Amino acid sequence: MGQPARRTARRRRLGAALREARGAAGVTPEEAAKAIHGDKSKISRIETGRHRVSRLELETLMDLFCVSDPKIREWLVALSTEGQRRSWWRSHGDRLEQDFKELLSLEEDAERIVAFQPQVVPGLVQTRPYATSVIRSNDPSLGDEQVDFFADFRLRRQEIFKKDTPPEYLCIITEGVLHQRVGGAEVLKQQLEHLLQLGQQPNITVRVIPFSQTGYTGTSGAFTLYSYPDPLDLDVVQVEYLDGALYLEEENTIRKYRESLDLLRSSALPAPESHDLISKIHRDL
């Protein structure tokens, strides 16, 4: 089941490390809860990244779990501090839904992002005119100022690709996305040109499932898999729906989505052939 609570990758990492240390020390959740004057559910929330741990609580838990190595203690304290950092988007927090805050946190720390989108170009590779059209279409009640705000925000998210070590990004879309004239022919043409340019970057791959692919059933909805460099970090799948998104972390669920991605990859054209198909559709517009 999805977890709607706000969790940064660092807080999840801290929680996983504390859970591992507690297990190694043979301490029960009830014993840990008693040490910090809480209950078992609080320990569960800390270990799954859904509750921020105070410095005093962290020190108490490290002592209880016999974490004596100064370097490990320093690392855990650093994680608890970094989990409270001020990300670029936090100043706009009052205008953002909880689901969107979770998305921004996932993107910010991911090492690899794999997105499947059967309807529109994914947000991380949209042009501004295309993004504006998608936002208006998704919520016609938004005023011009709101549309501009979310379009600007979407482009700001794309700056993760300008980091010194940008995430590896794989985008899998259906051929229908390339023909869907979101915003009109000129907007779509600019968007396709943008995809062609992005596909030349070493960390970005665009692959297309063609109409001719009989192995693709078209039953998969849009989803994105986020992976992280630290083995303690849990992979996360974001599943989109009409009114928001779900964030899934259970191991069996992640495995099923990985299997789905394997099938989608086998149905998609390789990157060079995908580039050629996008180029042809771009020329024909």
C-alpha cells in the first residue's frame, strides 16, 4: 500500500540504519519505544522514515543499540540533520500538495529514474509550452497565474540534470504520445525536437514502443521507479492517478514493477531506432 507521509530519501536511509542497528543489538520495538518515552508505532514511523527523530532521541537509540563507532554515530547524526535541510522548493510548500512534495524529494536524491508514460511526455523532459498545455488539460479550473506557477516549477525540477552527478534517466513512451498534438502541432514539434536533443545526453535515454509492437498490451498505467546509491535506501515506485499519486516501497510490489519494466523494455525500440522514429514524426508535422 502507498505511504502518503512526507519522507526524504535521507530520512528513509536513517530509519533503515536504525532498524538494522536495533536488530543487530537484539532490541525489540517495545524496548526502543520505552527508551525514548514513545510507543511501538513511533519506532515504526521512525524506521520507515515517516517521523523525524530528535537529536536526543537519536543519541538515546544509538546508546541502546550499542552503536559505539564514532564514525557511524557521526554519520547517523548527519543523516538526521540533512533530513531537515531546506530544499529549493520548500519556500513554496504552502502551495504544493503532499504528493507533489514527495515527488520532489524522490527526484532530488535519486541516482536512477525510469519513467513509463503511455499518454503524454513525462514531466522531467517536457518543454514549457507542452507542460503548460498538459497542466491546463489536467485541471481546467486553474487560472493563468496558477498554470504559470506549476509550469515554472516543472522546468525547475528538470535542473536535476544539471547537477555535477545527474541521475540516469530512462523514459519509455508509446508511439501514440508522439502523435498526440498536445497544445497543437507547433508545440508538439518543439517537444519532439527537445526529446531528440535530450536523447543525445549520456545520462538520458528515450525509447518508444511502436504501434507495430504486438507484445505490448497497453494495460500498464504511468509509473516511475526511483533508485538510490545507498543500499540502505529503498527503491520507490510512483504510480499516477487522476487526483494525485501513490508511493510504493514494499519489496514484492517493487519486484512486480521491475518485471513490468522488463516487459516494456522488450517491447520498446532501442534508443537509436527510437530516435529515428521521433525524427520521422517530427519531420512529418
